[in-house]
Amino acid sequence: MTTLRLILGDQLNPCHSWFTAIDNQVVYTLMECRAETDYVLHHGQKILGIFAAMRDFAQRLNAAGHRVHYLSIDDPMNLNHLEDNVLQLAEQYQCQRIEYQEPDEWRVDLLLSNLKKRFAGAVMGVSSEHFFTERQTGSEFFGQKQWLMERFYRRMRQEHGILMEDNGEPCGGQWNFDEQNREPWRGEVALVPPLLIEHNHEALWQIISTANIKSMGQVDAKHFIWPLNREEALTYLDHFIEQRLLHFGRFQDAMVLDQPFLFHSLLSFALNTKMISPREVIMGAVEAYRQGTAPLNAVEGFVRQILGWREYVRCFYWAHGLEYQAVNYFNHQRQLPEWFWTGKTKMRCLAQAIGQSLDHAYAHHIHRLMIIGNAALLFGLSPQAVSQWYLGVYIDAFEWVEQPNTLGMSQFADGGLLATKPYVASAAYVNRMSNYCKGCSYQFKLREEENACPLNALYWHFHYIHRDQLMKNHRLSMVYRQWQRFDERQQQAILQRAETLLNDWQTC
Ligand code: FAD
């Protein structure tokens, strides 16, 4: 009996139990499909990276003795649709059985469940063996209660014995070291550049271009920097743990002109395509703490991102269904200004954050949350349009992780299911956490004037126009008290400045 096993582009885990034995009755297939490249406008590096990593994976499976059928984008037999390709191959190899690893997205889940209706033989999904949690873990844990990352995270630490003492207490006597982790970087310690392995993928980029696949952003196919297989991902991980984890915590929210990576790990692409597992990444960091080569605040901060946030948003995604995509609590409708596609805006923080997103298909979480997401929310951009942009632009963007982060955490479009208050900030925050404001065309200290930073008036305008929805949130009471301290004239001038900006949002 022949079995066809489908490996998706984000399931490149050579340690999966599927591969422990060579079985001639099993044909593995990977496929480059237009349906997958075209469902959103992706960054060119994302398409190139996924195709290159899939090709690398297929070659290694082949070399290890597995039977592999690779459907490339230029293969005349390619029907360019996952389901159709799978059925065609199942027929070609006369398979009685199709197996797949559970996908991470509703979109693909629905697609694969269709196979059951269309294929006469057996169709079976197996675990991808990647996450700490199951799809339903979050809904079981929270039930009808308010979702809170902190509760979830503590439970995960306890359940998996990560950074825990033998007496059941968290290492260092506390769960969270955030107060040590919010510093700007002013040159106190030297920046350690990440180790980047360069690949030349010009030939593959040519194939992608010839296939006429639309994309955004810059692609330097001759010097492609993202890890493309498990060995490379482990090299990135080791270098991060040895050289950069040390300062990760302290400067994880910092932003510095022309320094897109700072002390971040750059592991999200490798993690989300499953080249490496979250467990081994976490255990590597914990070991550095045990060995005394990285401080607890850095290691805990890093573990929190992966064991906490990453697993939490995945559980949240599965608990909230397909309807979540349409949430729009503030009914924001503006389309994205042109500068989302070019980075050409007079606001220096946005020019930096968007510019590096377009250059590298990467930005760290504060750029995503407090620069780009903040501006999108303050300018009243459609959360769906914003989400599509995030899903396309980042090398690590897959719906299960991108949507809760963008629609929930960043745009508060779910009205507070994921975040307890909107993440918005005025220029004071940007100036505190970065060196972007000095030298910007706008003045970060001004509010009403023509050269005042747009974030300032927009910040107050946002709270003002949404006061019916937000005033009752006790975490915002300070903000509304501060608003009351402005006199009538100031309030009117701020609102007027904001209206002018909103009418002119394309050219800010
Ligand atoms: P580091 O800063 O080194 O963090 C280590 C790891 O922690 C990351 O690799 C990632 O796996 C995990 N992590 C950190 N924060 C989060 C988070 N909020 N949610 C889930 N995992 C997290 N991450 C994605 O992987 N894909 C996305 O599409 C994505 N979209 C985002 C959209 C918005 C609006 C925001 C605010 C955050 C988003 N994130 C997303 C989370 C975070 O920005 C990226 O994981 C991180 O910037 C990747 O860079 P890094 O590997 O250097 O991460």
C-alpha cells in the first residue's frame, strides 16, 4: 500500500517521527503553488526563502534515501493548487492513503479537510510535533474567563518545569523581570552583529520572476541571509546564545537608527518553518543561564516570548475561529498610505521601521507594535488592510501568529480579547526608546504646530474619538485625566491638527 505524505512549506522539520525510517511505500511531496504565493502580496524574500528552504529539505530527504516528489513552480505538471496537486500525485503513485501534518492555519486546514471528500482512500492528519501546546489548550485553560498571557505563561513554566526551582518557585523568586528589560540603547555596550549566512539564490529568484509571481520589498538574491535548513538555524541559535542573548532582555524594546537587529535572535523564520523546535531554543537559553553566561532577566525575557507569547497566540488563534479575521472594533476604514510600500515618509521612526521591513522582511517586535502598528491605529487604518500588509511583509508571517498579534495586540480590533488596552504612544515614547526623533522633520515635543510630530495630536485624537469605547477601561483613566488638564483652546487645537493630518495622511 502506497502512502503519499504532504510536507507544507512551513513544516521543514527533519526530526519529525515520519523520517525515522526509510519506507519505499511512502512518497513524500513538497510543492510550490501559486495558490500559496498569491493569497496575499508577499515580500520577495519570503517567497524566495520558503522555496529555497523547501528545495533544500527535499534534497536532504532524497539524499537520506526517502522517495520524494518535488513539484517546482515551473513544472508543467504543477496545477498550482495544493489539493489538486495532492490528488493528481496520489493517482500517479496509485496511493491508497494520504497523510499530512496538521497545518497551522484555518485556511489550509479547510483546504486539507476537503481532501477527505475528494479522495477515495484514507486521509489522515498527524501532529506536526512542534508546539508545546495543542490547538485546544488555550480554550480548555481559560474556558469562559478573560484570556491573560501572564496566567498562561506561568502555567506553561510550571507544566514544563522551565526556569523553575525544585521547590516549585520560579527561578530568581519572580516570574517576570520586565522592569530590567525596557532600556533604550545609548551605546552602553557594544552592538554584536548577528551571524548571517549568505546564500546565492539568483537562479531560483529568476525562476520566481519568470513565473511572474508578484511580490514586494527588496530582494538581494545573491546575498540571501535567512537560515534555510536545520544546520543553519542551529548555527544562528548558537551564535545568539553565545554572543547576544546576554543583552537581549535589557535592550529588547530599544530602537536604534540603521540597526534593525540589535540583540534580537532572528530565529522566527526558522521556528515558524519548524527547522528548529521551540523546546531546543528555550533549553539553549536556559542552559546559558544555568552556566552563568546569560543573566536571568535576559533568559526569562526570551523564554517568555517563545513559551509565553508564541504558544499563547497560537492557542488564541485556534480558539477564536475564522470570524476573527473580520474584527474591527473601532470601525477603522482608511486604506494604507503609499509610504507603507515605499518607506518614504517624513516621520523618521516610520521611515526606519517600514524601510527595514521592506529591506530585510524583518522588524523586531517594538517596530511592529509601537512604531508601525501604533501609527496604523492612530491614523485609523483598516485593521484588515494592516493585517494583510503584516502577513505579506515579514519573513516569519503566517496567519496563526500574525493575526492575533496584528488584529488583537497591535490594532485592538477585537475590542480587548487579546490585549487589555490599545498599544498606542505619542512621540515621547519613541524618543525615549530610540534615537529616531533627533533629526526628524517633525518636532517630537510639539503637539499643535505644523511641524509637530503627527503622533502627538493623533494620540489624543484617538482617545478622544473613541472615548465611549475606552474611557471605562481603568488602565486608561490616567490618559483621560491628562486630557482633561488641557484647556478648551488646547483641546481644540490638538483635535484640529489631528483632523488636518488625517485629511493628509498620504503625505505625512
Ligand atoms: P526575538 O525578539 O529574538 O524573540 C524570540 C522569539 O520569540 C521570536 O523568534 C518569536 O518566535 C517569539 N516571539 C516574540 N514575540 C512574539 C509574539 N508577540 N508572538 C509570537 N511569537 C513571538 N512573529 C512571528 O513569528 N510572525 C508574525 O507574523 C508576527 N507578526 C507580528 C505582528 C505584530 C503587530 C507584532 C507586534 C508582533 C508580531 N510578531 C510576529 C512577534 C515578533 O515581532 C516576532 O516574532 C519577532 O520580531 C521575530 O524576530 P526575532 O526572531 O528576532 O525575535
